[in-house]
Amino acid sequence: MGTKDVRVDVKLNKHIWSRGIRSVPRRVRVRIARKRNDDEDAKEELFSLVTVAEVPTEGLRGLGTKVIEEED
């Protein structure tokens, strides 16, 4: 996403480690959002926040990529 500052959400970290160190999930659906950095002494203007995406109950077939424009 063009940012050097990438932050992993706590929920994503817990999801990855939920089954322990030996049986890590093979696939995880994630959502990456580019956010503005509000720190005054930050080196970069933007950072990427990686969160876990909820999987629908009917499965992943037929899903595509959506581009969501957020206004802050």
C-alpha cells in the first residue's frame, strides 16, 4: 500500500495465535486500511492498519474485491 509503517490489529494477532504455535491457520482473510498518522513527530503521513475480515457463514465462494473509500 505504499507505507512503511504497518500495524497489525490485536484481533488479527489473536486469530493467528488462537490454535497455538503448531497449527497456525493456513489462510486468513484480512482487510488493509490506509489511515492518517496523527502523531506530531511521525516520520510518515500515513500508516497501514491490517485487521481480520469476518468470513460469511455461507462461505467464500463468489466473493470479490471491494474498494471502500472512507472519509475521515
